[in-house]
Amino acid sequence: MGFLFYGLSQTMFVNLEEKETRKFGLLLEVFKDEFATVDTIQGDMLRLLLVRLIITVTRLAKNQRLDSPTREDTRHDLVRRFNLLVENHYRTNHDVKFYAELLNKSPKTLANVFALFSERTPLRIIQDRVLLEAKRLMYYTDKTSKEIAYELGFDDAAHFSRFFKNLAGESPTVFKESLKNRQ
């Protein structure tokens, strides 16, 4: 549910005892071995190892940080759940109200919780995720801005272009041209 990546306002540190230190040392050795093995399934293996690392760190962090749930933990959980919902629905839903309803909260409640724990508003988190995906699609595909707009849930390509320019500081066309010039 995004314990490590969503909703933390500061860097989290965990204490490693001898058992955990040994586990991480062994995992590091497996990572090194896999980086040295170049074949067609290397990427899959590295992803699996990364998942194992994330799960191990998450378990350790939860055990050390969330022994007794508090009101603050509940709010952090709300932020994490919101971010997870955005990750699953950003292509089709850009409205905070949609996510608030899924969380059984009002948009105002979400805004208040985010004001406590995050520098970004719920709307800005949605917009940043849509913008990131738009840039990714421009970088890795040959899709037009219009195709990307429709793929990301915009009914009008002009609306997408204004959205992109407001957040990125340049139009989709200029952004795509700058990508071509860098390559």
C-alpha cells in the first residue's frame, strides 16, 4: 500500500540488527551476481529482487514505526491509499472528488490531511501523475499529442495542450521537439 513511498513527509530510517544485516548482505550479493549475468531475463530477475528488497524493508519499517496505530498513522494511511488510487485511475479520472468518494471522505477532508503531511495538494498529485505519464508516452512512443490526450482521459486535445503547458512550462509540441533534439 505504498508504506515507503507515499505519504511520508520525512526520510525514514530503520535500525538493522545482526539478522537483518545478514539478510541485506545476502540480498546485495544476489543483486551483484544478477547484474553480472546479462541475458534476456535479467530484467525480470532484477524486478523480482527489487520487490523482495521493498517487501523486506517495508516489514522492517512497519515493525519499527507502526507498533501502535495513532491518529497520525490513520492519516498517513489515507494519503497512501489516495496515492495508490491515483496510480490505478489517473488515466480516466482527474477529479479529486472521484478519489474522495472512493475513500469515503470529502474533497475538503482530503485537502486538510494533505496540508498536514504533504507539500502537494491532492489535485496536484493527480496532475503530476498525468503529466509524468504524458511525458513518458512522448519519450517512448511515436503517438501524437492528440492520441496521448485521449489515452490520458482528455476529451479535447486543446485542453490537454493547455494542461501540459501550464504544468510543464512548454507545449507538448515544443517538449517533443526538444526530445528529438536531445537524441
